[in-house]
Amino acid sequence: MSSHKSEQGEEKSEGFSLDEELKSLDARDLYNLVQNLIMKNSEVHRLVLEWFKEKAEASSVAEEVAALNDELLMEYWEKAENIILEFNEYGGGPEDEEEEAYQWLDEISELIRKGNISSDAKIGFLDDAFVEYDIGNSGFDDELMDIFFEICDTKEEWEYLVAKLAKSPSDWRKKLIMNIQKDYLCDERAYLEMRMENLHYGMDYWDLVEFYVNKDDLQKALETAEQGILKGEGRLTELFQFLFEHLAEERDTANIERIVRVALTRKSEEKNMLDRLFEYYKAEGNYEKAKEALQKAYKIMRYGNYYAEYNKMKAFLRAADWKHVEPEIFKDVQEKDICDYLRICMDKNLKEAVLHTILNPPEMQWGMKNKFDEFAAKLEEDFPERIIEYYWQSAYRNIPGGNRGTYRIAAGYLDKVKRIYVNLLKDESGWKKRFSGLKAEFKNRPAFLDEVRKL
């Protein structure tokens, strides 16, 4: 017969304690455990490095921290690289992988900001990362270049980055190289040599102008800007503005008119330069010259705020001059921008004309959109019944063949219809009757009925 010991007389057997088992491991077993975990999960390698880094930082052991930063730099890059490599191959990839890659690149940036990475590690990183950057098909190019600029610190590192960029020359890379030479290496000779060989666009000239301005060499800055407005391609905004502001300060009217003619000849910045010329002559008290510039500026407008231009001329021109030109401008605005035309009509109290236009809209003008709701809102009290029809038709056209989005738009217009019926016409029964008829017409559109249920 088997004997059973009582619970009171016997020590209870203890369960497994991971904490106690880890404490009992000697150095060799602990090493084997960590290596085994690293083999099974690569994330453990990073976590162990980060643990050692925290430990070294707490002990203020700079050499250890630097060595660990070197390791972590390449660890983080390996994580990002695996994704970027795949994106380079296929020209993109899943959004979750893209976000993960950005997270690892952010980790690299944070590591760089905290400093204490060896130059050797930085060079090694540039070598590896440029393999993917040079392919240029991943969508991460801008982020990588930002990191390249963040990681360089010493003269040797910047020169190494320049050498990397120079291996595959392009306009963009040349620009980056010049920025490094000018702003980081402070090698003015190298910058000027390369800049002079690459003066093609207006912004190339502007870059050189800014260089001379920062060197307090105003004469060379002005000479460069003059060359730029004559030879530069593309954007010339900054060059013309720089020259105009200088000449206006000098009250050099002849040269101001000359560069305005250049703008008109080159068809670049014509409107802006004529606007500046108008303000210059206005400040000088030269009414006739200011009037001439103002009218020229209006005539060359291809698009823009015609309403503002109309009011600008109205405010400046003398009564007789305005009376002479206003009818032509009024008609011109009607042809070019119907909404600005209606704004002018509202100012002139031509409400009947505005009502007629919004109820009988013209064919869509090139580059314009007929957005008449702002005018309907201003006409509600004067023509409530007519504006009800405007809103009703605006609502109705959004229902047949519609969806949740268009039904929601329709509901917004119907809410305006209800407000006019109830608040202005005091005819709530008329609203209910008409709204009931509309719901009956579209009774087989439950989504529409749901959107208008609160009306």
C-alpha cells in the first residue's frame, strides 16, 4: 500500500523560474544563449548592441560608445538597405515597407545627430549607401541625400562625398557639389570655377549673385544679375527683382525702364516688372508714366485676379481717364473671368445681370470654373424664389447616377432651399410638399434618403 506524505510535512516543489535560471548561467552559457538567439532572430543583434550602448553611455565610456555607434550605423543601414534594394529593383513597393525603411533612416539620422561616429564608419556607410542611391529608382533619393549631408563633418568626409557625387555627373549633382564647395568646404576657387562652367538657368545666375552679395561684392552681383536676365533660361524672378530694387533705391529711372524692356522682350516677369514700374512712378508722383505702366500690365495679363486689377485701376486713375477706359475693361473681364465680372457687377449693384448669368451660365471659359454659389448667397434676400431654383437645380443634378459624395452635396443645397422657404418666404408647407415629392422620386436610392434624413 502506497504512502502519501501530507502537504504540511513536505516542502513544496518550486516551479521553473526563468529569472533564477538566467542568474545561474555562467559566462560561457550566457554567451551561448545570446548567440543562439541572434542566430534565430536578427533583431536580437540590434537589441544587444543598443543595450551595450546604453550601458556605455551610463558609464560615460566614450570609446565604447563610438564603437557601438559605428556598429549601430551599419545595423540600421542594413535594415533600410534590404527594403531600398527591393524598391530600386521594382520602382517602389508596399506602403508598410516604405514606412519601415523611413523609420530606419530616421534612426540613422538620430544616431548622427547625437554624434560620436568614427570617420571610417561614415566612409563605409557612404560606400554602401551610394550603391542604392546611384541606382535612383527607389524613391528614397532625397532622404538618402539628406543623410549624406548630415553625416559629413570633417573636410575629408565632405571631399569624399564630392568624389562620390562626381562619379555620375548630372546638373543636380553638380549643384550639390557646388553647394558643398561653397558652404561646407569654403573652397571659393573650386566653387567659382565650377559655377562659371555651369551658368545656364536663371537660378544658376541667382546662386552666383547670392555668393557675391554674401561677399559684399555688390558690383559683381549686379553684373551677374544683368547677364542672367539676358542669358538665363527658366525662372528669372529673383534676378529681375534684385536689379529693380537696387535701381529703384538709386532712382535710376533710365535703367529701370531698360530692364523692364528686357523683361517684355524675353517674355519673362512682364507683369511683375510692369507692376513694379507702376509703383515706382506712383511713388515718384509721375501720374502719366504710372498710368502707362498700369495699363500695360493689365493688357499683358494672361490669367490672374482681374477683379483686383479692375479695382486697382479704378482707385488710381483720374475720373476722366477711368470713365474712358472702364467700359472696355468691364467687357474684357466678362470675356476672361466670368466670376470676377460678376464681382464687379455686384459692386455696381447690377444684381439682375448677376442673377441672369448664374441662372443661364455661359459655356465654360478656358481655365475657369463657374462657381456661382457665392453670388447666389448674396442674392437670396432680393430674389428668394429665383435662388431657390438655382439651389434646387444644383441639388438635383447631383442625385441621378450619384453616390454618397454627390448625395452629400445635394443635401447641402437642399438645406439652403429649406432655409429660404422657411426663413425668408415663411412657407414651410411649400418646402415640405416639394421635398416630399423629391424623396418620392428617388425612393429607390436609400443612400440619398439617408443623407437627407435630417432635413
